[in-house]
Amino acid sequence: MKSLREALVEAKQSGRALGHFNISDLAGLKAIVAAARELGVPVVIGVSEGEREFLGVREVAALVRTLREELQHPIYLNADHTHSLEKAIEAARAGFDEIIFDASKLPLEENIRQTKAAVLSIRAVNPEIVIEGEIGYIGSSSEIMESVPEGAALTEGALTTPEEAVRFVAETGVDVLAPAVGNMHGLLASMVRGETHKELNIERIKALAAVVNIPMTLHGGSGTADEGFVAAVKAGMTIVHVNTEIRLAWRRGLEASLAKDKNEVAPYKILPGAVLAVQKVVEDRLRLFNGL
């Protein structure tokens, strides 16, 4: 089976993107894996620091590894938005396929310094692990908000520049770059209502892809219009993150199940509603990312 590194090269060469979806429980994992298997495409499971604390670092690594071996399907595991070296090393030792070391809220100089140090330390544990770095703060929470997070890099002048990207990649040694290109973590309430969408700067993505010879990741994909996703992948994004959309689907699916049978108390009878709701969103996104 292909490694994540090999899957990224293949996706980049073919103009597709790997879908990255976060989980907090088994229901979410079952839904994401079912969607990927239905379409016959690889998928990345993401767990943030908070999600890892809830699930257990070694536990989620063992679960994903077992599923990959049992199903013989390319399911990869990413330590999403890791802010400390200690937690990055913990994930590397547990056998994660990728680690995102996120120092994007810091000034560029300090971001480079800390990310470079993290890359060296993580590679000492596992030379083959994929390491991602991020430039440009785009918020930090996958939740529904009334307004844009303070300090989020959404204006033209705040987006990642080609010069910053080239320097960051060269000095840190990361394998994947996550730039700020109009994307943002979480969803605005207006996006949930379908009144607005995130506006990605496709020309900036193209400019970055032209000078950076490594895969790039689009974080904060939730709330992006279908045509925005397609254009971003075509312009050079190789991984696309979606989290808040599937959290919303999980809740709505669970609420529908509870409303359908108010006396049911067995989790395994209630949770399939959440599984099916998440699976639908994931399938829709994977079709877009893979040109299906």
C-alpha cells in the first residue's frame, strides 16, 4: 500500500487532492472510511490536540492502523494543528503518518525558527513522517461564529506571499505547506444559513504553487462553495481540510435520530443517524476533490 508521501505525489501529479476530515469519535471515523471506500479514494483522518486528548493518541493511532490493515484501504492519520514540540513527538512515536506543526500565529521569523526545530526533532523519531508547516493565522477553532476571528489573515495584504512561502519551505524543511489564501477555520453563521461562502484567492494559490515545489494544504475548507474547492485544487492544493461541516452534520444527524425515537437509549442504535449524515458530506467533498 502507498505511503502518505507517495499518495501526495500521485495526487499532485494528477491534479487531485486528498480529503482531510477530523474525528472526535468512532461514528465520525466509520462515516469517513465508508465514504472513502465507496468512492475508492485515499483519505486522511485528522485529530487536533483537543481531539487527541479525548480519543487518546496511541488509541486513535492503533484504531486507524487496524482499519487500514483490515480493509486494505489507504487511510492516513494526521496530528492536526500541533502547537507544542512535546505533543508532536508524542504523535510521531505513536505512529502517525503526518504532523502539522502550527506556529502560524507567531511572527514569520519565530514561526520559521520553531518549525525548523520541530522538523529536526520529529525526523529524529521517524525520518519518513510527513511534516507540514503553516504561514498565516486563519483562526483556530472549528466552530460556528458570528464574526471573523480576530487577527485572521483574510485581507489581500495579509495573505501568504510567494516570497514568504519560498523562504519558509527552504529554511524549515517541511514537506507540505499550509498558506493563508482567504481560507478560515470554522463557519460563520451566515455560511450555515447558505447566505455567504468563503472567498478563496485562486490567483494567490496559483502564484504559490508556481514557486513551491511541495504539496500545499487548504485548511478551513468548510463553507467554501463547490466551485471554489474545484478551482483551489486545480490551482495547486493537494490536501483539503473539512471539519466544521462534518461536525454540524454529526449533530444534525444525531438530533434527527433522537427525535425519531425519544425513548431509545442504546448508542449503537442512535449513532447511525450521525454516521450517515457525516458520510453524505464526506462523499460530496471527496467527489469534488477527486474530480468524480
